[in-house]
Amino acid sequence: FLADVEHGKEDHMPREQAGELEELAARVNDYQRKGPRQRLRWTTYAKTELTSDSFDPLRHGTEDLRAFLADVEHGKEDHMPRAAWGRQTQEQGADLEELAARINDYQREGPQYSLRWTSYVRMVLKSDSFDPLRHGTED
């Protein structure tokens, strides 16, 4: 596969199918950029509905992306359980988003601040997930 890519050979997916996947993936990514709640909604969907640890929409099928976008567009109850991954409750959502934004701003101050957060996550929370939205407000 990598040799084909390096030598410019055609994709193994039909062009129209690849184009549709890219368009759907772009729509999912645009949705995620609206805010942390939307991003968490997609990652929760991928984790629970698609049973995947890959949050890159391009790594999922067109049917899966269509189903997610249809749910979003029709206002279907989001795929976030009452306690997403056992931590965040619906009532904590706004607080968690605010805290996550503050942690992300803190990390942008410089590499030493980012390292401080990642060290905290690894040593105190015993986690490899550095996304503040994946942790509860009490963390």
C-alpha cells in the first residue's frame, strides 16, 4: 500500500466513494469545530456506536458518517450517556466545557505549561487521555 502511495498509484477506493467520504468527514469535522460539546458528541458516538478508538472521521465508513450527521441534523438525542465514560453528567456539561477551555488556554501559554498538564494527567489521573473534556470537573 505505501509503495503504491509513494509511486502515485490510484487509490483502491472508487473516486466517487472517496469523494463522498471526504465530504462527509469534512462535515463531521466542521461540526466538531463548533465547540467542545460537539466534539465530545462525535467522540462519544465513535466510541459507543462505532466501538472505535479512532476519532478521525476518515477512518469510518460513509454509512457511519451519514448516520451520525442525520442524528445531528434531526436533533436526535445525542450519544452522550448520562455519565459519559462514567464521569461527566449532563449538569456538569457547561462547567466541564468552561474548565476544559481554561486548561487548554493554560497549555497554550507555553510548552512547560502543556508538559505540566500532561504530567498531571499521567501521574495523578493515571490516564493517557490529555483532552480535558475526557475528565470530570472534580479532576
